[in-house]
Amino acid sequence: MLKQFWRKSPVRQLDLPLFFPTYSTFLTQPGLYLEDLFVFSEYRGSGIGKALLIHVAQLAVSRGCGRLEWSVQTWNQLAIDFYQRMGATFENDWRTCRVAAEALTTLARL
């Protein structure tokens, strides 16, 4: 089940938080994973990203989630600073694992 919250302008899409439900066996609680928080560059700094992140957090709380998680690329210091200002912490003891393209096909054939 995929949920999207859209804000629209008369001209074009301005922003998008794309998220989906998760479950933490560690917390024994549901959670939300924020796959993408996208705001066009010309609208960044206007409060749209903050409003979207707050909205997703409110949804998580209303659904009884134990946490809201997402990833950020290490080179994206503007996003890192924004997330820290919003109260996010960074889990240094976890690594992202990915299998894509040929590696995914190879794994599926094992």
C-alpha cells in the first residue's frame, strides 16, 4: 500500500512526500519510511518541505507508528542540515544495502 500526499499549484506539481508503511520487529510497532521528499529547487526554503515532513510525521503519530525513517545522501549537506533542524538523528551503525540491475537478476536466479 503506497500513500502519497500531493500539493498542487495551478501550473505544475510543487512537492511530493512519497512514503510507505513498515514494521519494526525491534520496536514491535509499525513505522513509516519516507522514500522521497521532493520540492523543486525554486521553492526550497519556502517552508514547503517542512510542512510536508510535519504532515508525514503527523500521519505516523496518528497511525501509532514508533518511528519515521528515511535516508539522505552523505554529500547533501543542505538536506542533512534541514533534517537535523527538524529533529532527526543519524544512525551511524546502520548501512544501506542495495542489489540492483544485473546483481538483482543474478540474486533472483540463485
